[in-house]
Amino acid sequence: MNDNDARTVVQVQGATKTFPRGNVTAVQDIDLDIASGEFVSLIGPSGCGKSTLLRLIGDLVEPTHGSISVNGKPAKQARADHDYGIVFQDSVLFEWRTVSKNISLPLEMLGWDRAKRKDRVAEMLELVELSNFADHNPWQLSGGMQQRVSIARALAFEPALLLMDEPFGALDEMTRERLNLELLSIWQQLASTVVFVTHSISEAVFLSTRVVVMSPRPGRIAGIVDVDLPYPRSVETREEPHFFELVTQVRELLRKRGEHLLPEEEQALLEAAE
Amino acid sequence: MTSTALSPTAAQRAGDQVREWLPALVVFVAGIAIWQGSIAVFNIQQFLLPKPSNIVSSFWNERHTLWPAGWYTFKEALGGFAIGSGLGMIVATLIGRFKAVGSAILPFAIAANAIPIIAFAPIFGAWFNPLSPVSKMAIAAMLCFFPVLVNTMKGLQSASPRQIELMRSYAASPFEIWRRVRVPTALPYVFTALKVASVLAMIGAIVGEYFGGSTTALGVLIRSDAQVFQFERAWAGILVASLLGITLYLAVVSAERLLVSWAPQSRDS
């Protein structure tokens, strides 16, 4: 971890984002480097700008100050080059496309020919264990299955970077823990880099190589916790004493800096983040 | 689980279909029977309400007059439907492309959608040759235009912001977003309007003909038959109009099933 040889995939330098509406500063002076192969979680209370930071990396919002580079290029160029895949809290599947066609969407955008697309979609379906559901419509799938399709879609074109915005936030605890394990196994198989937004402390610790704790008003990095639990992690990992120590570390960082917002302030920040 | 439990056999499916349609069929047959019976029992005059059997026999005996007249009117309705709906979709697309124009026009489109456009029917006779089919086509087109315009606009604006954000993450151009997100999202809205428009088109054509038109037109025939107390034939004309209206509606529904088959709600419409 933090291997000096490892290529820097994401480099955020002095990034500040102020939304014009309500003049809300979502994130301020963020500096963050993420190396190739890392699994980095962004955690913080609602409205701390963690989703905004993810969108800055994906060039879905532009920084007011500072710069973001992905794969050594400006974030805008990286987006144009399809350097990352993204997964949102809801699966954002296209209702008019079958499961296969949804996974195939980014490949169509990249201009892959039909045969190549078909092979890759089959591979991805196998990866997320949904081969039997290739021709189903999204509404015929459970929430967890829909999210697996969404992950398969994000990974279909083998992006160097996977951005995930609370991907399992809407799922029940059991489904969530199972998908955590699946995600880790996919991450290890593909050796990709993941930036993962969550508000679950145990999820962040369980998955990550590093946990970036953010504080609100405006969003800043409160501290970074290195997670030195060995991979592959399993159900037992969650029961190890060291797991609890790390969870406590993250919780204390959150408590120290993350005083709670008034409800209306939180609402203003949330709306700005939309 | 056996495969038969998952995929019912053709016979089972046919049985289900019969069970599903049976109540409606019973109501239909009973309704016709009550109609036929009550005319005899209450001695209702022919000009108030003819017997269904007489309407049907008139429908058959007068087929050489009524059916071509129906076809003539149907073509007017179809032309008006195509022109009005087509323009509605095109204008909605242009409005969606140029947002400022859209916000300026939308209130008027919604207001126009609420006024009884059919009131313009006599005016259209003056604008176009009252004897030509063009004036009826214009009425039908005008009736179809506004619901299709308003619904298409609404549909194009209903695209999910997350789906658009996903497309932006693929560096998609506005045209790609329009083609792959906005248009598919709008389709169910468009079809809702097209179903309404298919009914309006037939109404527009026939009401237009009530104000004058070719003697080979269905509306003209219904009106003149009613004036000379040929009520059975007038009713047979109404039957022709109804059948053609239903045909047009069902054609739209079939197209919807084909194009919007993915929507769970399209299965029970």
C-alpha cells in the first residue's frame, strides 16, 4: 500500500467547489492522491461534500479552484477518454434496455462492434453471476441484482478507475454485506482502482486500503486512516479486534470534526450537491 | 420447479385469455340483448332507437354506400392524425432543443390544449374548401396537435438526471443523450397522447363533415340520413365510424406494445 512505484491514478490539488445556488461551498482545499490498485473510501456525514468530491474526480462538476487529474491527464480529458466507470446509489439502469443491453451501453458509446460487445457482456454477466438474467428487464430484478448489473456496466470497458457513490446505500444489510464481498473479489480480479463513497463506517473499513474521513461545513479532509487488514477479507474480518480498532479510529475522526449540522443547513448542502 | 410451472402451455394460456375476456363478452351480449328486448317490450319508436338487428342488417345492406364513405372519412382522419401528431412531435423536439423558446411557448400550448378546438370546425370550412377533404384533415390535425405536443414536451423533459449524468460520464454528446435517454423516456408519454389523438382524429373528421363535405363522406351521410328519418342507416353509419375509430386506436396500441414493450405498465393497458 502507498507503494512508491505505484502510478498515481487520481491527483486532487487544492480543489474547492462552490455552488452558485445558495453560495454553498461543498468542498474546500482538498488534496488527495490515489495510487493505482488502491481502494479508497470517502466517508463523512450527509452534506460533507463526499459525493461532490467524487463528481469532481469524474469531471461531472467542475472545480471552482484547484485541479484534478486522472491517469496523469486533466479530469475532462480523462472523461473524454473513458478512463473511469461510475456506479450511483440507485442502479440507474435504462428501463427500455434488457440486462445485457444495459451492460452493453458504454461499449456502444465506445463504438465496439456487435460480436465484441456480445463477448464482453457475457463475461461481465458471469463476473456478477447474472448470466441467467441476460434478457430480463431491469424491473424484473431485485435491488441487489440491479446494482450488480450497474457494476457490470461500469466495469464493462475495463476502466482504470471505478467511482462508486454509495452504491449499496439503498440495500438491506444482508445484501449489502454479500455485495461487499463480491465487490472485493471483483476488485482483486481486475486489479482496478476504486473510489468509494459511503456513510457506513464498517463498510468503509471492511472494503478499503485507506479511509478518507471528511468533515462538513465546508467539506474538508479530517484525517486518513490506513487499513492494514490483510486481503482477501472475509466475514471473519468483521469480527477481528483490529477491525474494531480501525472502526473506532474512523468514528473518532468523524466525531472530532463532524459536529452535526442543523437540519436546514444539511438540506441546503444536499440540494447544492444535487 | 418443473418447466411447465414456469411456462404455461399454449392451451393454458388460451384458457386464461378466455377467462379474462369472458366477463366483458357476457356484458356485451347481455347489453345488446337488453337493447333488442326493451325496444319490443317498451315499444320504443324507430327514430329514437332502432333495434340492433336492424342496425346490423342496414350495415350489411348499405355496405356499398357506407363502407366506401367510411374509408373516405377514415383517410381524412388518418391524414389529420399523421400531420397533427407528426407536427406535435417535431415542434416539441425543437422546443426541447431551444429551451428559451420552450418556456415561452409551453403555457400557450397547455392553454390551447384546454380549449375546445372542435369549436373551430366551421371556420376551417371557410379557410379551406368546405367540400374538400383537406378542411377535415386540418380539423383532425389541429385536434391531434396539442395533446401530442404537450405530452412529447413533458416526456422529453422527464429524462432522469442520473441517466443523463451517467451518459455524461461516457462523454456523450447532447445528441447521444437525446437519442439514448430522452427519446426512450418520452415514448410512453407520446403514446398516451397518440391514443387520445387517434380518437380525436376520427371525431374531428366526422364533426368536420357535419358542417358540409363530399356526399361520399360518412359524416355527411349520417347527417343527411338523420334529417330524412333514415335512422337505421344513420345508426349503421355510426357503427362504421365506431369500428374505424376502434381500428385506429388499436393500431396505435399495437405500435405501443411493439415499441414500449419494456414498460411493465404497458402490459395491462
